[in-house]
Amino acid sequence: MKKFANITIIIALIVIVVLIGGIIYGYYEKATLEVKNPIVTMEVKDFGTIKLELYPEMAPETVANFVALAQNGFYDGLKFHRVVEGFMIQGGDPNGDGTGAPKLSDLGIEVSEDEDGEYCITGEFLANKYEKNTLKHEEGVISMARSDYTQTYSSTLTTESYNSAGSQFFIMTEDNNSLDGYYAAFGKVIEGMDVVHNIEKVEVKVADDEDSEEETEESTEEQEKSTPVNDVIISKVTVETHGVDYGLPERLEPWSYAQWIYETYGININTTE
């Protein structure tokens, strides 16, 4: 009987060990199968490399858009066209002056030349009734630039303003909570913050279209000096997605100021008559 009892105890111990091992393996398997966030490597000519981690759980459409553009080489050769020390550095504009937007073909979508129009994406932030994005605009955070038609045209154009981001992004060089809830933050620098700060310190000037002899009595100092004197080129942007396909973002048609003027006031600003 004693021998039988000992065998029973041994079997029970083996079962317990197996059960514990199964539980531990389950946790290990779950941890190793956990989806890793995409990592962006941004090489800046003469400055170095910036690495960023993107957060699709915060802003899935924004991340999908950035990843798709990067994978199709859209950002390669563009520049940081706006630099404001103590605030942020901004890039990703195909025109290089803050006026540009991406086209459907930039996402790798096969379209004819006539169909290859510009697009924008939904603003994933609280003011636009999107509550999942709680990422703060702290030092190193990357966020999407957008237009603000409420400041220029009409205070009622909030929807048009909030859903106007395309390809332009900015990286914070200092904390600025006034942007929280109004811009779609979607990632953060994990390596190369020194590179960001070095770019922040480049010599800047007033944009060429403002720096002319036809200026009003406003002094140049009162205008924003934010255009780098020497171009800051983004040589290459790559993304490690760890095997995850983030797909394509939902695209929206850009809002047209000219069409709004015509529909609101009956004035066609596209003609010279």
C-alpha cells in the first residue's frame, strides 16, 4: 500500500508539473506572438538616422497611411520644409513648401493619370469625435500636419480642417499640450532624438513667397522664419512591420476652397473675368 501511495504521489506531482509547464508555455506563446508595433527608420542627409515606433492602436488609419506611403518610397528625397525651434520640425510635403498633398498612386494604387487625384484622411483625434487616441504631444512624438481653414476662411469649417491631413507630418522638439486632441499623434522617436534637435537648430528664413520687395509695413521679424536656409533632405524612409499588413487607409476627397467660395458667394475665383 505504501508503495502504491508513493506512485500515486509521483504521478500527481508529474501532472502538476505538466499543468504548470503548460500554463507557463501558454503565457510564453502569447508573449512571443504579440504583435509588435511598426518601426520607422528615417535617414536624414548630413544629420543621421531617426527611429520611430508607430502606434496603430491609437491611430490605425494614420499609421496605415504613413506605412503605405513609406513602403512606396514617397518620402524618399523630400525635406523638412518647416523648422521652428522649441516647437517642431515638419516634413513630408511633395511640393516642399507646405502646400502639397499625396496622390492615390503614392499609396501604390494603380490608377490612370486622369484618376490619380490627391486625397486626405480622417483626423483621428478627440476634437474630431475620435476618442481612442490619447497620445500627448510630448517631445519626440510624431503627428500629422493639417490645414486649419477656421483661421483663414470661416470658423464653421471644422470638419474640413480636421479631415485635411495627407502626407505631411511633424516631430515635436518640446512638449506642447495645446495640440492634444486637435492633431493626430501616431508614434514617437525611440532613437535619434539628438538628430531631431540638431535639425531644430538649423538656420531658417522667411519663406520665399513672403520674402519679397512687395511686403507691407510688417517687418520680416514679425513673419515666421521657419524655412531652412539649406535644405534638410530625408534621404530614405523604411518601415519594419514585423510581417503585419496594415493595408490602405480610408481616403477622402480634399476640400476645395474655390468650390466653397463659388457655392457660398457665387464667385468663381478660377477665372480672370
